[in-house]
Amino acid sequence: MYYIPICLWIVLIMTSLCQAQDILRQAAAVRPDPRQYEWQKLEFTCFIHFGPNTFSGREWGTGTEDPKSFDPTSIDVEQWVKTAQSAGAKMVVLVAKHHDGFCMWPSRYSSHTVRESAYKQGKGDIVKELVDACRKHGLKVGIYLSPADLNAIHQGFYGKTEKKRRVIPTPVEGWTPKSDLKMEGDYDDYNTYFMNQLFETLTEYGPFHQVWFDGANPKPGTGQEYDYQDWYKLIRALAPAACIFGKGPDVRWVGNEHGGSRDAEWSVIPLPKPAENHTWEDMTAKDLGSRDRLKNAKYLRWYPAETDVPIRHGWFYRDDHQKSRNVNELLDIYYRAVGGNSLLLLNISPDRRGLIPDRDVKTMAELGDVLRETFAKNLADGAKAKASATRKGFPIAHALDGKGDTYWMSPEDVEGGEVTLALPESRTFNIVSLQEAILQQGQRVEKFAVDMWQDNGWKEIGHGQTIGYRKFIVLPEPVTTDRVRIRFIESRFSISLKSLGLFYQIPRGKSGVKVDSASAEMKKPWKVIDASSFEPGFEPEKAIDGNADTYWHTQYRQHKPHPPHWIAIDLGSHQKLRGLTYLPRQDEPGPHIFKYEVYVSDNGTDWNEPLIEGQFDNIVNNPVEQQILFEKIVETRYVKLMSIEPPPGSVEASVGEVGIIKE
């Protein structure tokens, strides 16, 4: 048997430790570029989803919609902008082309645009109107162009792989582009089309501060590939201040549409190849940048997170029955997103009039009022600060001076440390805000805790992992004290602290999805009369108990084909129904229902043909309550919801709650 000498073991261990320290030192040195930093400083921005889907009630269109269906009657784009501004948003990102391919500007390269719609008899231009309104009111502007394009599939030029030598922009008779830039290359039909539209929007309506690419594709398998690197070159040339989101090199999707960031949201992440050659994918893992993830890193990149979430249960306006998030829910999302080293992109949806619905306008204004009131005064002002150790030239006072370019630093290569605040008097707060000096020193803190002085001793009141651009510790209840301590328990070498704040938000009660007591009361006479199967502990009765925290789950069938799954319910008496609601399980991504059928019966035995069938678009990323609206009012006692097809990767089904929509 061969034994490795102990001296060689020591050498191997020391080499490994040195390599680990080296990669951590490299990670601590990675910084955002100015473009990324200016984007991060916006903190809170708004999305606008508006188009043919608004009028069809769909989340994903078909690409075959009649452009005439787009016919807002009382559009007021300034109302959109004022609504975003009232909440505190600093930028608006307009969906200029969704997956249906409908262009919200009169594109010279498409016949599926606002020009062919009923809006202003074809003379309207939503992109121009939105851009003008944003600039009038001092907001930055971003633009969303969906790479997936169902109308291009319908037209027959999406998915063709033949490439030809072409020049962007393709000349159009009577049009003199505002930019002299020309880009030549070998492109297929769709990439030529898409790059022409990029050129058109960026030159006709810019400057933009964000270009947004969605990774969703309602119809995969066409063979279409995107020339991303050429898209990036075009954007860099025409919109140098714009961050490229999603399938791009500047900003990544946080990985969910619930409004939450990770407990450890690292902006420094490992890549397998240089950024200029990397294919940017959605990053949904729970751990993206820990020491364990970095240890074998070949390349490192500053790649911060953006958290996108709709105010409504769906990205597009559907109808007045569609649920909207209340102020408490939005505050919770704000603190988790903005205060989780992310940027919040909150979607608001104009209705068929072309106006943000009144209740959403009211909620956005109230959100802004609460945030402005909460952060108007830093309760750490006037405090005397003391640090366990300080690097020369970077005193702890810099963390309290309110300036954007000064900061405290601990001594070089000293990990950990603590900062203590002695307040002028006892003060009451429930939010602690911390910011690292990421532009100058990157992201370094790995673990910290917050203490208050109480009863002649220190008491921990909060803790966290990463900080980055900003971290909020939201306390469950307000606390009152005259001394606060921040302990930096683990870090990547020395620490920087740009700001330290204490704030008080007037308590507003708890937010989030809770038991709906009225719903639970209404469902008391309901009974489950049949279900395809269930997993012990997740019985079908949990789908009608009025509790969003419980759910029915079908029997686990590992790697077997998905059979139809169903749940049949006796409503206790005949009801006049306008439709059903389906709430997916809320605890974690699960085997949601994707394609469905609904049946009704007078006796609970004879079900006949399905009353309606359809699918819940985007259900994996946005598992909020879904509505199934019938074509007409139906009077029945028994209903059956059937899962015909799950999202990719699932073979089971689950239901948080089934509800009814009465006449």
C-alpha cells in the first residue's frame, strides 16, 4: 500500500488554503462598472405590461391576434408615469414587444404593430408617448423587447437557420436613420428582424437606461438561436448607458417572481468562461456566490440581481376581479428586494381604457407615502460611533455622514470587527439599514448581527448574511434603546461600510398570504367527493380548507408519465358560477397545474365533456391565484378541476386552494 508522506499532506493542504484565499481576494476586488452602479442606485423601478393581452385576458398571447383588438379608449400615459413616481420609482420599463410579437410602436419592419390597431386610427405610438412622459416627469426609461416572437413564427421567418450577409439597419424607403452606425454580419431572418427593431427603438426613442430581455419562450423547439453577442454590440454602441437585463452581461434575474431575494444575495458570481464569451442563463440556484461556489471559479463577474414582481396576480390586466397586492405586501416585497441587495421592478398594468386601475393607483400612492415617511429621518443621526478597529483615512464617522462617496474601513486583511452607536437619547426603530461601499471596495460581508443594549447587556435583535448595495433588517416589533452594535462575524478580508441607518415605520400589521376566514367559512359545506390520488399528509381536503399554507398533493410517481390528476368537489348546494380560482401551493415551487380542464355535474357522477380548457401561463415563475372564467354563467353543484399537463419537469399535481367566482 502506498502512503503519502505527512510533509506532502501538509504541502497539499497549504496549497489548497492559499488557492482558496487567493480566489476570495480576487472576489473581494470585483466591483460594479459605472453603468451597473448607476442602475443599482435607482433601487425601485416600474414595469408596464400593456398590449393585446390586456384585451384578450391572456398572459401569453398567440401571435395571431387581430391588431384591431388593441383599442384603449381613454389612454393617459402620464397617469402611468405619475403612478410610478408616486410610489417612489425612478425608472419605467415599457414592454414594447411581448411574446405575441405585437409592437407598441409603428415599426417599419413589422405589420403587427400599433399602426395596424384601432388606437388613434393607427396614428398612435405608445413607446414615444411613454418616453416623452417619463422625461417630462424626470424618470429614466427602459425598454423590453421579447426575443421569443409568436407572430414571427406565424409569419414563417422564426426558426429558419440559413444565414446571409446582411447590414443592420436594413434600408427602408423614405427613412433616414438618426444614427450613421451600420453593423454587418451573417444573420438569419429572425436575428436580422430583431436587430433592426433594436436599432429602430434605440435610435428613434433613446436614450434608454435599461434593455430588458425575457428568457421565457411559449413555443420552444423551433430551432431558432439568438445572436446575443451581436445584440450586445449593437446596444453598447447605441445605448452606452443602458444595463442589459436577463439574457445579458449586466443584470441577472433574481430567480423568482414572488418579490424575494436570497438570504445571501451575492453580486460576485463565478463563470466558466470570460464574460464576453459567456452564454447568460437564468440563475435560480439558492447559492450563487458563497465560498464553496467560488473555490473552483475560473472567472468572476459582478452580476447583480433584479427582482421583478407584478402588483396584480398576473403581468397584464385581466379584469376587475383580478387580485392586487395590498400595501403591506408591497412593503414586505420592497424590504426583501431593495433591502436584499437587489433592485425592485414592480409591474403596474393599465386596463382596457389605457389607465392604471383606481385601486392600484391608490395602493401605489400609499406605498410611496409610507416609504417617504419611514426614511425621512435617520434615527442614527447625532450618534457617536466607535469601531473596534479602523483603517487610516476611513473613520467610522464616514458611515454616518450621509455622503455617497465616503465610508469606514477596517484595517487591511482584518476579518470581522464591530461598530457601536451611542445615540443621544433612547430612540425607537424597527428597521436597520446597512450599505457596503461596493463601487470602491466590492462586496465582502458574509455574516453579521445587530445588537441593542438592554438591561445592562447586549441583546441580539437581528442578523443576516450578505449586505452588498443595501441590506434591511426589519424587526418583528419596534425596539427602544440608546445603544446599537453591529457585529461583522465573517467577511472576505477587511470590511467597508458606506452607511448605517436606523428607521421607524409605523406598524401596519402583517402582510403576505394568510388564511381567508371568510373563504374558510364559505367552504364549510364543501366536500371532496373524488380525487385521483394523494400523498399522506397532503389530502385533497386541504385544497378547500380556506388555508393558503396547506395543499393537496398527488401521490409521488417519480419519473413516470403524467396521468390526468383531478379533484372533484361538492359545493353543498347549487351555485351560479362565473368561474373558478386556483391557488398554487405557496411554500415552494411545486408540481403546479399548467394545462387544465374544468367539468361540472348535477349529480357528481355524470361529467360529460369539459366545460372549459386552457392553461395557466407563466405559472412556475408567478404562482399566484389564477382565474378560470367560464364563457357564460353556469348553475351547478359539483365541479371538477383536472390537471392535463404539468409544467416541464413535473409528473404530479398540487393545489393550494380551489375557489369559486359567483355570478
